[in-house]
Amino acid sequence: MIDQTLQRVFGYDDFRPGQRPVIEAISAGRSAAAIFPTGSGKSLCYQLPALHLPYLTLVISPLLALMQDQLAFLARHGIAAAGIDSGQSREETAAVMEGVKRGEIRILMVSVERLKNERFRAFIRRIPISLLVVDEAHCISEWGHNFRPDYLKLPHYRHEFGIPQVLLLTATATPRVIADMRERFDIAEGDVTATGFYRPNLNLEVAPVPAEMRPRRLVEWLRPRLGGEPPQPTIVYVTLQQTAERLAAYLSKAGFVATAYHAGLDSETRERIQRDFMAGHTPCIVATIAFGMGIDKADIRNVVHFDLPKSVENYSQEIGRAGRDGKPSDCLMLAGRDNVNVLENFVYGDTPEPHGIRMVIDELIEATGTGHQWQLVLNTLSQHSNIRPLPLKTLLVQLELRGIIAPRYSYFAEYRFRLHDEPEVLIARFEGERSAFVQVILDASQRALTWFSLDFAALERLGQERGLNVERARVLTALDYFVAQGWMVLESKQMTEVYEVLRSNIDPAALCEELHAYFHDKERAEVERLHAMLALFESEACLSRRLAEWFGDTRALERCGHCSACRGDIARLPEPEPLEPLSGEAVARLAGELMQQLASSSEPHPATPDLLARFLCGLTSPLLTRLKARRLAGFGALEAYRYAEVRELAARTPGVEDQASAAPMP
């Protein structure tokens, strides 16, 4: 049956390596995992079975670009699929949900964050689901290279929605991550299919060049590749946004058509650049790692690392975008050690300070005094604690893993709606108890001109007085129904997460120390991964073999014959130019303006060594953003120096508080 579907729907005569055992496992009712290199056909492992499963296939995808690309592929093959994303209008989302409800849509793609949406969860609970697909599944492991804490909740959502099967898809998972994935979703070892990481068509070259000579060397290397007709599609990866802009300008002056791409550009500009690259109008993109995921362009001939990648996993993922059509493609690594400090500093920038961790713990303890529920708005807590949202999510997950809190539900604190007719018209559409139910919703809503704001506390009180069922889930279902009928426009905001506090006997100082030690361990592991990557690039052994072994694949040839190491070109990454010795006086002078601003502001955060080091190394935080620190002369002035050295000197600056005394008292 699956062979007939492969031919009839997708037009393929045979499966690619690894696809058949995964599809057969799913078709037999088992959960499975597919670890295939980028561009090796992971998506077919859910697309084909979805046509034979009785109910919906729900796909969790980390990026909008990935969703759009896969939806376009499914549409071309006549498969009923849709996605829900933040860029859609409410009417578009309602139309997709109606199609799912009627069974017309077989595959629904959403981000993991969509599952935190109270209204979406209320909707999806009523939909029978056959299969949960997790794309970029390495994100569920804290040992994955771009760990996303929200992914840790997917086993809980699977249970909540009663989904019988799971399919995990990823291109980059080490043995430790694979074991983590299997355990979290109870997948049998025999249902994990890894096809290997060796790509025979990729020519890997490590040819490090000192920083000052690198732009000219890049132009020389690109000349025959971009100078022909047509020019070869090429991606040049850099670390910083400003490097992308400067290098794209340099290449343009050299006569190439090159464009910078990074997260600092608005979404419309990024989409236009991506479209031009896909269509071949822009042959060369100079990009930060913001570019690449979801780019299903088979004929990328060259991938260049002008700066060091962040890890072996990132390097593997980025070169994996070359040569998906199986034709020979070149992957060049030009970088030396000149930006190692910058990459290390990015790692340090995500480690919460003890002061911030203690503020979170104190809010948690305060919540236990008013009951067993802790309600928080992530962005508000991020601002209050000066912890970036992603590490703050990780902190909350760690509190969960320690049995201190448990997630219960999320809801929007604010709902407002606008009626297309007068309230009496809406009420008159119903009779009896339903009419009274609609009436109580309107009575519990405050009207300002054309918009109504729903007050749930008032609704609960009025419901009790009138003997009506005003459970939140029923109210939200009714509001969505009104939207679907075209009777109202509905808006929601202020996502609030509710946790149950399981333990109130917390020693805040000890817990703060334990959590800070956890983040320091992760920090150390990330830095070690960075240096493991440097060792790989300088290896005398075959690069293709070393890369495969990193991911637990021992099937690759001892010598591939098409990498620089096999050709005898053993790389030695050049050291950066020595920096001027750093003095405590220089640190105090450069940080002086920030310290003055802190002293004169109402911010509760003290001047700590980490805060000053982040400012001087050009690392943002919620507090520094609020203080508009980028405008100050010292911001990023020492970004070339090691964070640890800057922090040590900052600790000796007069007026700086050490971490212990900076922690709030209970």
C-alpha cells in the first residue's frame, strides 16, 4: 500500500535510504524516530503515512519558513494540509480550524508555542489526532545544540491530547540526545533509524586565514564560482550582524551580487531576500545563522564559514544545506581563532545572575503565601529578574524537574471583542439557557466605544448569581463560534502561565546556588563544545569521518578522499592579533556612564560584575535594553576580550556589588 501511495501521490519509484523502516513503523502503529542528514527526505516519513492514518497528523515545526516550504510541497501534491501561525489574520486561522474540525485537513502544522495558546488547546482537545510529528526534535533535549525549553512540554501535551503515536525528526543528534529523545517519548531502540552523516558529494575544506586577509581570500575563492553564468548559489556564514553588512558591501564592490541577511532586518525584508535567493536573483547571501532553516534549495553549490560556527552541530547543519541534489558542492571554513572570544561571550550572556535567579525564587515563595498557584507573565518576569526569556524558560523547566512546580495551564489575561451588530442582535440568535449565557458574557464585559473587554471575575460572580455554567472553556468555545459565524472580531493578549507550587519548604539561598551551578555547568559544556569543534578542524584525521563519529556514526570511510585533511592540508587555526593589556582603570572608565545611569535610575538591579561585563562585551539583557545601554559609549567596547577577564576586573571596580550581597533577601 505504501509503495502504491509513493508512486501515485508523490511520483517516486522507490524510497530513499531509511525512509521505508520509519514509514512501516508508523503504519504499524508504533512511534519512531528518523535521524537523517539535511535534505535526505525526513518529511516524507510523516507525509505518506498521514494519508493512511484515520485522523489528523499534528506537526510541530520550529520555524515559519519550514512550515511554508513543506505546505507548498504538500499543496503541489494535492495533499490537504494547513498551518496556523502568528502572521495570519483571525479569519484565516478560523478557516483553518474549521477545515480541521470537518476533517478536510489531514495535516496541521503549528509551532510549539501555539500549544500554550488556551483557545488552541481547547480546540485541539476536541479533535482526534493519530500522529504527533516533532520536527527538529533534538530541541527536546537540554543537550541538543539549540535547546528550546518549550519542547520539553511535548510529552505532557501528547498525554493531554491523547495522541497514540509520535514521530521525531532531526538531522543533528548525538548519541546522548538520541537516548534522551527515546526516553521522553518511549520509542523502542529498533524504531530509531539513523542513515549516517557522511555526505559523499560535499568537499570539506578547512583553510584558515588571518582575519585581516580573510575578505580578499574569500573574493579570490568566490571569483570562479560567482563569476560564471549562471553564478553558483552560495551562502557565506558570519557571526555578527554588522559583519554580514560589511562583508556583503565588500563583495558587492568586488563585483558580486551579494546581500546581507540577519535577524536585525524586518520580516518583510528577510522574506524578500529569501525569495530572491530561492529564485536565483541573488546568488550570494552573507548571513548569520538566522538564515538557512527551511531553505529547501537543492542546488546550493557553496557554503563558506567566514567566522567560526558555534558548534560541531551547527557546522554540520549549515554545510548540510549544500548539494542536496547530490551534485558535488564545496564547503570552505576560512576562520581562525580571532572570534573565539566572541562565541564564548555569547555563551556567558545567557547565564542568569544569582541576583535574577533569587528574584524568581522569591516571587515563587511569595505565591505560596496566597495559595498553591503561581501565575506569571514570562516577559514581565524576564524584565523584573533581568533574565532573557529563553534562559528564563530553562530556569522554569529546572524548577519543574526538581519537583518544585508543575505547569497546569496557560491563558490570556485579556480578551476583547467587537460585535458586527448591536448586542441585542447576538442575544436574539439564541433561546432559553443559551440566550441567558450570551447575555451574561455581555453583562460581564466593559464597553468602550466599539470594543468590549471581558472581565472573567465579574463573569464568574454573575454566573453564580444567575445559576449559569460559565466555565472558562465553555466561554472560549462560544467566542470562537461567534467569530466563525462572522458575528464578532476577537483579540487576546497578555499570556499568563499558571503553575502549581508542589513544595513550599524551599531554602531560597541553597536553591539559588544549586540553579546557578546548573547554568554554570551548561556554560562550561557549551564552551567545551566550542573547543571540541576547534579540535575537529585541526585534526589530522579525515574530517568527514570525524564529523560522522561526533554523531555516533562509525560507518563512514576511514578516509573520504575529498576533504582537506585527506589531501594532506592539516589546518592550524591562526591565533588572533594580541590585544592591548586590559586594566581595571580602563574597565571602570568605560563602565562609568552605565554605573551613573544605574545610580540615578529607579531600577532595583545593583551594579554587579556580570552586568558590567555584559555591557562592556556587548551582550544585551532586559535591563540593558530598558536603559538604552547601546547608546552609551562603553557598550561593546571590550567585545574582543574574554568575558571572564572583563568580569574579574569589573569586580574590582569601586561601587560594584559582589553576587552574594546582591541577592535579594526573603
